[in-house]
Amino acid sequence: MNSLSMVFTNKAYVVLALAVAAGLWVLMTHLDQLLFFSPVLAFHIPPDAWTNFILSTIVSALLGIVVSVNVYVFRTSTVRLGGSFFSGSTLGLVSSACAGCTSAGFFLVTTFGVAGIAATSILAQYQLPLRLASIGLLIWAYYSVHKRIGQSCAIKPEDMKERQGGKENERRLEE
């Protein structure tokens, strides 16, 4: 069974994924200065911002899926996992919301001065590769969680042989 179908049969996980994706999408489009709340609600994509808008939307959707699947695994797992459980989600979010890519870069400049200017210019220059890397990290995070879900449901061939052998012994005893 596919891990997405296992997770998203429960409506709570669908709502969680949609809430995370929508929240991040609003945050990213606002920080990219595509969505404005004041003085009126306005949304505008300049011609040169389409690529970044599409990549931000993909990152938002993937993060919603990954967080929802991670919560599912965390809630259904009998083994408690360490603090690195959400590392793929966190790395994807941090790399997609880099300071140079958004208006948050101004906070770096005012806080760190010349070092902030250097960091912001480097991050702004590599904005597209960083967003592609964040998509790659989120896909990797989903793959690792999908693999974990698949391994927890798999029955090992040795177990099947023991089970079949046990059933044959039970049949012999019944006869």
C-alpha cells in the first residue's frame, strides 16, 4: 500500500497538510513581495518572478505532505525517535526561505552590518539553486519516511516460512 494513501485516508492529516502548505505559501509569497496585505489585499507576480513563485508553491506543497507524513509516523510508531526526526522538513524550509531570497534579508543587513550584506548578496545570487535544493531535500525527506513506513509493514520471508511451518504442524496435530 502506498504511504500517501495510508496517511491521507484520515482527514486530520489532510487538514494538517493543507494548513502547513497554505501557511507556508502565504508566508513565502508575502516575503517574496508577491502578496500584500496593506492597504488592501493584493497579489501580483511580475514576469521575472514566475520561476521563484512556482518553486515556492512546490516547496509549500511538498512541505505540507512531508510534515503530515512525519506526524503520522510519529503518532503510529511504537519506537520514540530522536530530535533529528523532522530534519528533512526543517532543512527544506530553511533552504527555501533563505534570507537573501526574501525581504527578510534586510533584517540581516541591519543586524549584522557588512557581514549581513555579504551573506544577503550571496544568498540572493544563488536563489534559484537554493530553492531547487530545498525541493530535493523535501523529496529525500518524503522518500526516507515512505521507506520507513514500507519497512514497518513488510513481512520478512523467514517469518513467512516459520508461520507456514507452524500452520503445517498444527494441521498434523489436528489429524
